[in-house]
Amino acid sequence: MLTYFKLAWRNIWRNRRRTLITVSAIVFAVIAAVFMQSMNRGSHEMMLDNMVRFSTGYVQLQDYRYDDESSLDNSFYYDSSVRDRVLDADPNIDMILPRIETFMLAANGAATRGSILLGIDPEKEHRFNELENRLSKGRFIERDDAAVMLGEGLAERLQLTVGDTLVLIGRGRFGMSASGLYEIAGIVEFPIRDLNNQVVLLPLPEAQYLLSADDYITSLLIAPRSDRHTGSVAQSLNEAFADEELVAYTWAELLPELLELFEFDLAVPRLLTVVLYIVIGFGFFGTILTMTLERLREFGVLLSVGMKRGKLALVVFLETLFISIIGVLTGVVASWLIIYYFHRNPVELTGDAAQAVVDMGWDPILPMSFAADQFYTQGFFVFAIAMIVFLFPLLKIVKLNILEAARS
């Protein structure tokens, strides 16, 4: 068997130009397939990352009634003992973020807009989603502040800026009246349009005081050490709080509409990927057809001097195996380098294209996914296509007429 391997390896380098052309076709196919997959997944990952970090978290613990009725009446008591029980529920929990959220009217004295009041722990929020880096004006609030930060869109609608006073009017826990005047400490540019146009950020203790909800929160966001632990962390929390009125949801359970949008949005890219595979297959077939026709005389001579068809087919199969492996591995490495560069240095959009993306609530860039599975998955598909196409010379050998081949 070792002899056949040596013979096949030498054969592929007897005609370097032919081999390099075939390998180049495979390399290009792998790069094209990975690049398309990475670009499609990149925008989805960015959108999902923004929603998870700024909205739902990976896992969210809340009152079982809150999902159906997002009211302060369905908030739950949160103190150090609850915090310790959450942290002890699963060793893969990295950090927790308490939040209280409700609807309030935000006003500037002349105009009023509906807003989402979000009581947060500023330090923990920054650790989780780098919120301070989103500050476009002013300063970042601290836990003991009695000041607010506004989403950039809401500030523009109310024509308010840093140093102005914001009026908040709404309903506290159990129907109590809630209103207050707060200095605007900073303006935050959120990557999600709805948040950017509606959110008012207030330190958690001050928000609880305003809403007459001392030590109560509406949700507890849990960040696992790795996103692959999301499901197990949620299961552990549900087991730990099985006898209470608290339930843990994963981001997928909280954002089913987003997942459906992703599935719908992937329909066209998947069709384009199939078309790309078809084009790749025909490209391979054209290359292999030419290569096979060039070698018919060689095959005929080998068969005429006594080489068995099965052994000749095995050598040709090993040749195609070597070429496929070289092409796929080279393509995976090359695509890894290209995607890594664009992942670290995403293409920035400008002009009308950038504005259109910003209006949809995204950053004006073309993000590239760096997920490991897309490299070996696309490499496997291209390898499979190459091996299927390379069956042609094997069939040609089986049916080859030795006399006709010798005269060709």
C-alpha cells in the first residue's frame, strides 16, 4: 500500500501546473464559501450580541408572571441571600446584574415622550456590556448618584443635553405615584435603535426609591463564563428556585422573534450558498475533465502493460485525495487569515449605506464571524464536492478501451 501512496504522490507533481490549477480551484472555493458564511453570520452575531448584552442577558431570572405582564407588581425581592443562592446554583456563573425596569413619561417642561426607565448597577453594567464606552457626552453615572443618563435618540427628541433637568412621571409599585426631577449626567449611544430612542438610565438604589420598590427588582441578568453554558446555567437556576415563584429563561426563550427573523434572513444566503456549491462543482468537473482527457493515453499504456484496473483506479483515487486535502487545508488556512483580519478590522461603511445601517440600529460596519465551525464545515463540503467530482476519472478507467486510449 505504501508503494501506491508514493506512486500517487509522485504522479501529482509530474505535472505541477495541472496540479496547482486544481489545488487553486479548491482553495478559491473554500475561501469563497467561508467568506460568504462568515459575512452572513457576522451581522446576526452582532445583532444578537447587542440584544443579549444590552437587553436580555444570556440568562434572566424573573418572577414567573413577569413575562406575561411586565409590571412592577410582578417584581421580586432581591438581597444578599438571593444573590448568594444564585451564585451557588452553578459554578459556571460569572456575574449577575440586577435591574428594575418600567415605563415612565420623560419630559423637558414643554414636550413629553414615553420612555423605559432602567435602574442599573453602573459598575456591573460596564463590566458586562462596556456601557461607559457608549457615552457620547457628559460623564458616567455612579451607584450613589441621583442623576440620569439618556439614550441619544431620546435626548434629541426632548432637545435635552448634559446639565439639563429631566422630569420623570409614572407609576410605582402597587400603583403608587412616582415622579422626580433629575439632572442629566450623560448621553449614551445605544447600538439598538429602540433603546436609543427610549431608555433612561438611573442608578438602581435611586430607581428603587423613586418607584417605592426598595430591594425589589424586575429581572436578574446572569452572565455565564461561556455562552455554551447558557442552557446548563438556566437549568441549574430553575432547579435551585423550583419551590419559589422565580424562573430562569435563556436569551433564546426571551427572543423567539429574533431567532425567527434570523431563520427567515438566512433563506437567501443559503440559496446563494447552494448556487456557489453548484458553480464550484462544475468548475471542478471542468478541471478534472481536462486532466482526465490529457491522461487517457497514459492510462491506456499502463493497462496494456498489465496494470490492473483496480490498482490504477486506486492510484488515481489517492492522487485526487492528496489534491483535495492539500487544497482544502490550504483554503482553510488562507480563509482563517483573511477572516481573522476582517474580524479584527471590520470594513466601515460610509455615506448613505452607513446612514441606512445606523437607522436600522446597527453599527455602520460589515462584521465578520470568526466561529470555528464555519471553517471546517465549509472545508468539508468543498472536500465532499471535490471527491464526488473526482469519481469521473475512476469511472473513465473502469470503462476505458485500451486500444482507443493508446491511439489517443
